[in-house]
Amino acid sequence: MIHEILPVGPLQCNCSVIGDEGTREAMVIDPGDDIEDVLALVRKHNLQVKQIVITHAHIDHVGGAMKLRAATGAPILLNQNDYALLKMLDVQAQWIGVPTPGKVDIDHSLGQADTVKAGTLMADVLHTPGHTEGSVCLYFPAEKMLIAGDTLFAGSIGRTDLPGGSFNKIISSLHEKVLALPDETVVVPGHGPATTIGEERQSNPFLVKR
Ligand SMILES: [Zn+2]
């Protein structure tokens, strides 16, 4: 598997370019910004982008999606529970002081137990509400890797004080769906360094059993 992680935009959202070495088909997850740099990685590996997956509709994760779709023709996937947030992109742009990216159109909703494919690569969708209502994580069972969006970070969890956030829901999502994964699973969060499920199960202050 080809996997490039590129921190994009002023909030340095981890954008993942994940490609099949055989078929050269790829998915791009969370193209928040800096689409020229994302496309340079796609070209560097001679990939064809088949899916644009958005873990949740915060501007730093979705801001560049339309530009990437225009360049690749790939559909944009987002859980439908975040469609309302997506309509507030101009408000979100004001929160962090960036220009509004304009309207983003979603091609398909993405829900619990759906799968996303690129070549022979396959990811299971985990619907993990809490940071937002429509937050999802992508689990690659063959590679034992989780793309966690802003649900889980190394040593922390996603904030729940923004519209659509719920502390109780994120804690339930983490215990029921994320911590159900094997300890050796590598976690690539939406921001900051990678970690593992085992590490977070043991030492994440929000997750250790009291
Ligand atoms: Zn977020």
C-alpha cells in the first residue's frame, strides 16, 4: 500500500493519499487545503484517484474537496449527518479566518458498515458521532490501520464544544467502535502524530478505565 500523509492548511489537517501499488487506484482522505501539493503526491506515485473521502464536514478537512474533484473526477463521500455542517462552511471560514471555499457537493453518503475501495484496498466505515454528528473513521483491516479523523488523537480526543458535538457520544463511539479494534492497529489522527489503539487504550486520559 502506498500511504502519504500530508498536513494541509493553516490547521495542518492530516490529508492521506492511499494507493494500490498494483492497480495504481487511490483514495484521498480529508483534502482540506493545499490541493496542488496533494495532486503532486498523486502524480509522484502515478495514481488515479477513485474516491474522495471526508471524515467530517469541518472546513479544515473538506475545504479543498471540490478542487480535487475537479482535477480527478472522483466522487466526494461524506456521512449524511454532517450535511447541515457542510452548509455552514462560510461560518466555519470566519471561525478560523480563512476564505470560504464555496459550496461543496456530496456525491454519496457514507454510513456504518459501508466499505470504501480503491483497487484491492478496502476500508470499513465506522460511524463515530461525537466530534460531529456525521464523523466517520476508516478502518483498513488487512493493513490494521485506522484513519480516525478528529475522533481520536495521540493522547487526546476530538473537541465536542462546536455545533453538533457531544462528549457523551464521542466517548460511546470510542468505546464501542474504536477500542473494539486490535491493539496493534496504527491510528492516523486528523491532526498530529500517529499512534496505536493499544497505546491509547493504555494511556489516553479520556479512555483509561477509572
Ligand atoms: Zn474537526
